[in-house]
Amino acid sequence: MEREGVKANEVTLAAVLGICASIKDLAGGRSIHGRVIAAKKDVVIGNALVNMYSKCGALREARASFQEMLDKKLVVANTLIHTYGRCGSPSDARRVFDSLQRSARNAVSWASMIAAYTSNEQAKAGVELYQEMIQREESKKMDPVAYLCVLEACSSLSALKVGRQVHKEIVAAGFGDELPLAGAIVNMYCKCGSLVEAREVFDGMKARNMIAWNSMMGGYTQHGHPKRALQLFELACLDGVLPDEITFVTILTACSHAGMVKPGVWHFGSIRADFGMEPSVDHYVCMVDMLGRAGWLDAAERLVERMPAFSNPADEFVPWMALLASCKVHTDVKRAARISFVLSAKKKKLLSSSSSGSGSWHLKNSAAPLVMLSNIYAQAKKWEEMTGVRNEITEEWSKGMITSRQRGCSFIEVEGAIHEFVAGKLHLHPEHKGIDSEMKRLEELIKSAGYVPDTSVVMHDVEEAEKEGVLHQHSERMAIAFGLMRGGSDTIVRVVNNLRICSDCHAAVKLISKTVGREILVRDTRRFHHFASGECSCQDYW
């Protein structure tokens, strides 16, 4: 065949190897093996090689061929898991992961699968996969990258108990002093609401990079300790660490929370003047929030109007929305109506543009500005204007100009297990009857303490009593009730919410913390809320 110039393919080579195996022709088999290497063998040829060497009694070569075949399959599988994860298909990634024999999975397999879950808002599944691995005593397959993925999942869920377990595993594996991991551990403890443990790890680091400094400063800021964050920033500068974009987001946020407008303005100016960086959209959002919090709405609006053009046109909506939120805090109805009109015009322009791009914030398909304006009108008791805005929302919805609102979802860790609650879907939880009873008990307690439901935040066109029922079914309330019902009496109830906590739930949780005498920690998309004795660390500004 070769003399005729016909090139042997994989099927032919596998068949010849089978003949060599049947007649125990080891020399001939080795000769074919040399050609197989040049032909980049696949799994079929790999099996044929293992069979040939085994039948010829060359067990060492059989084992080597088998391992090479497994390694190649594993590389392909790990690549597929990673690719499916990046393409937003964790279910496909899991199918590939499950197709691998348990003994064949390596650290890359576990890291890729956990990352596929975490990057696609399925951190709960990522944590559960890690726990499954621990139960099977396969933790020896973990490497620093795999641990980073698990820590990220724990951070997303505020899974403190699991995070502590991961920390112990990292130290036991000898990775505790590795810089990226140490910084990730600091971040995990901050995101889980344990600043004491975060600072212990931070202080014990032999070396610190900007990620570690940012994590610790961010933890102090988000937990309502802005002055500690600013003190830490001064230490970082003395340590010779150059701040980055994230550093200034943290510092400006700290200045905002501390009411330090002048220092905040100075830091904003230093981004360009002292460090040669251009302020990002996030820096402008921080400045608008800071000026708005201080009541300087005119200055905040001037700043937004003078912003430079951003590479992604959709990004310019974010500072305007921050200004609209400030209008709600100060009940500035006229300014809110004007800003809403500006946002509406910009939205129409974006929708008509083919080059609008896709930013981190897809306001062009969101009802957020109109919902905010509606709430501002309700707060000011301008019911006619509120009804008009809600009719506008309905009209835009019918035209497909806005998308449906993301359903609220909350997570809580109890006894090392992650529990998920979805707004309006309490029946999905196996202990829904007990949770419902606890929620009703808490409702009676806070009503006797003066709680009045704020039904203006409910967008549904239903009767008042039904609106109260909608508020009662918000996911964070379910999670808090479950935490109080199942958690120890001396433990902090820690809840993560995928949306910004509404004003009604915020008022309700303050009263719950007072009436039951428990500390409750809620992390929403804006910040951490420490509820204790009827007060919140955000001071009702979030």
C-alpha cells in the first residue's frame, strides 16, 4: 500500500497493530508505533497500542501507551470544561467532567469545573462540588489555582464555614504563604463578613501585593469602617505600593461613606495628577455618590454633564443612575424627572445605534430609571405621577424595549450547607412550612414594634393586601427566617442577596434585629448591611 503512495490512516494503523498483537510481532508493532507518533494518534490507536504491547508481553510499554492515551484525553476534556464554562454552559462542562473517571481527574479538571460554576452565577454548585471532593478524600488533587476557584465561590456566597475549611486545607497542603492565595483568603473573609479573621491573615502575610491591600481596604469600606480603610491606604503608600483603579474605587467609596467630600475630591484629582491614570466610569460613579450623599446635587449633576466619552457608550448611564438614586435620598422630584428624561433620550439613541456595544451594565434594556422615578414619586406621595410612570413601564414592556426584572435570589449557609431562596418560590425549599411559620411570627413581632409595609415598592398592579404578600415573599426575608430558625442563638445570620435590598425589607430587617436581639448581616449588590439593635451600618443610605 505504501509503495503505491497510499497513506495509512488511523483505522488502517489500528488494524495492522491488531494483526501484530495476534501474531505477537513486537518488532512490527514497535515499527507501526513509530509511524503512529508521526500521525498524531487518537484514542482508537491508543487502545490498539495498549492491546498489542500487552499481548506481546511488553507491559512497561503497554502502561506507557495507556498513560499517554489518558493524558491526551484528559487535556482535551479539561479544555472542553474550561471552554464550556467561558461560553456560559456549565451544564455541558459538567457532562464532560462526569465523563472522566474519578481517578483520571486532576487539579485542572476540578479547578475548571468549579470556575465554570462560579463564573456563571452557580457558586452554590461550585461549593457543593468541592465538598463532594472532600468527602471522597480527593483533596490531594487540589493545587493553588483550584483553591482560588473554591475561595471565589465561597466569597460569592458568604460561605464562612466552608471558607474556613478551605483555609485549613490550604495551610495543610503547604500553600498558605503563596501570595495569590493569601490575598484570596483575605478577600474571602471580608466577603463573608469576618473582618477580624481577614485582618489576622493580612497581618500574617510575609509579602503583600495590591490585591491583598485592596481586599482589606474594600472589606473595611463595605462593612462601614471607611476611616480604617483610609488609614490602611496611607500604610500602603508608605509601603511603596502603587495604587490601581480598584484602589481608588475603594478610597473614593470610603470618603463617600465617611462624609469626607474634600479629601474625596482631592483623591479623585490625584488619579490623573499623581498617578497618570484616567478616571474610569466607576470613579465617576463614586464621586456622584459622594457628592449626592452630602447633598451637593448641583455639583454632582455638573460632574456628570462634564464626563468624558467612554469607550462603551452604555457606561455613561451608570453615573446618571447614581445621581437619580441621590435624588431619591433627598426627595428631589424635579431633578429626578429631568434626569429620567435624559436617560430615556440616551436609551433611545443607544437602541437606534448599531455600535452601542455591551457594557458591564445593560441599562439600555432595563426599566431601572423608570422604576426609580416611580419610587421617588411614591415617596413624595405624588400618586398621579407615579401611576403615569408605571403605565410607561407597561408600555415599554409591551414594545419589548425593556427586559423582565431579575428575580430576587438569596443564599445562606447553615451548618456548612448552602441554602438558596428565590422570591415568591418558598415552596421549593424542603422546610418551607416551618420557614413560613417563622416568617409569620417575625411579621407579627415587627408589626407590634411599629412596622408598616411600604407597598409603594411593589410594581404589580394588585390590591394592597396582595402587595403586602409580595413583600413577605422577598428572598432575603425567607433566608433570614431560616437562619433564625436553624442557626444557633449566638451566631450572626449571614445572607447574600443578588439584588439591592428594597427599602421595605431594609426597614423590616432593622426591626427584626431589634425584636429578636440578633445581629443580621445582609450583603446586596451595593454593600454590606450590618443590622443590630434596630440600626444598620449603612445609616439608611445605600
